[in-house]
Amino acid sequence: MNLSFTICDDNIEHIRDITNTIEQLEISHSVQVSSCTTATELLDKLAQAKSLSKPLPNFVLVDIELPDIDGIELGKKIKELYPAITLVFITSYVEYAVKGYEAKADRYLLKPIKLGDIDSLVQDFLKEQTKVKRLILRNNEQEHLIYIKDILYISAEDKCTILYTENNRFIDYKSLNDYEKLLGDFGFYRIHRKYLINMYHHKSQTKGFVTLSNDTVLPLSRRKEAQYRENLLKMLEKDLL
């Protein structure tokens, strides 16, 4: 398997340092690194690869502070147009971490980036490739293939459960308890007896409520508020490693 990285940073010295770090990886896969210094150049490069049916990079490392566009907005565009890419924000400022997840970033790395940071990123990526990342739902003689990462939340209704994505809803007959066990390792948390949410789509939390990335507001059980916050922080910390 070939692993490809594209770095977008307006600082040439930082690009050189990150490239050198990536090339020190001791793995059995071949590694390719390319770079660009502006958001426009990066988007053009990705669009050209797609139009020519060439492989997209596995990892895109984006500096949050770019001269021609805010890095967060660039990240949102990348995830919207190329959801399969692993998006990694890089910066010197830890306070940008929460903002990074608004763009659905897969990881956040602090400069200077160490070899261990890149190795952890790659190992997690390779592990994810072996996971079951899709669900197959069958009802009314129809079959629906759903990517787990696209599920915003699941609700328990009278005799069924409903899975919500950005643009669709799917009915299934597994219990919410079944889904809680099935999806616990994928960042899902039971915030209420009726709701199981994908924490990767967390946008904000207020007293008694959680807002998701599509602005859906769901009730958060009072007795689960502290545990939810703790689980969310653990997930963010894990992705920062």
C-alpha cells in the first residue's frame, strides 16, 4: 500500500521539517509527500487529481493560518468535497483544537511535529482500514449502505430505531442498546434514553442539550452531562496524540 501526504503551509521551512519527519517513518509501506503553500493551490491539485481519476492523498496536513483563506474554512471544503481524505490540522496554537473539529478534522497536530505524532497518525489510519466502517440496513426489500462516520445520531422510536445522516433518515429494527454496543468504539455516546449520538459531529454543549454539526439540538440527560463532557474530551485528547 502506498501512503501519500500533501502538506499545505505558507512557511517553506515548516514544510521542509514536516517532510523530513514523514520520510523518517519506519513502515513497510512506500511513502510519498507533496506540498503547496496556498489553499488555492491545494484545492486545484485535489480537483485535478480527481478529474484525471488519479489517487487522492491519504493525508492532507493543513496549516490553520494561511494567507489566502482561513484554514478552518479550507478544511470544511476538503471534507465536503473529499470525505475519504484524512484531514489533519497543523498549528502552533492549541486553542484552535476545538475549532478544528467544527471542520470535522480527523486529527490535530501541534508544531513542531514529532516523528511519534506522524507514526501515531499512520498507525491509527492503518487500523481504521481494517475496521468495519459501514452498516448495511435491509428493509422493504431494499438495501442501504451507510458509512458510520456519516451517521449524526440514532433515535429510539416505538418499535424501531431511526438513523439520521446529513440528508437522509433510515429505519431499522435493532434496539438502541444494540447500536450502543455496536458503535461504542466509533465515537458514539448515549446522551439520553432515546438518543445515541456520534461525538465526531459534536458542535456545542449547553445545560441539558447537545448541538450537532447540522445544528440539530438534542436533549442531554442531566445525569450524563459530566460523563458526556469527559468522553468528548478523551476523544479529542486521543486524536491530539
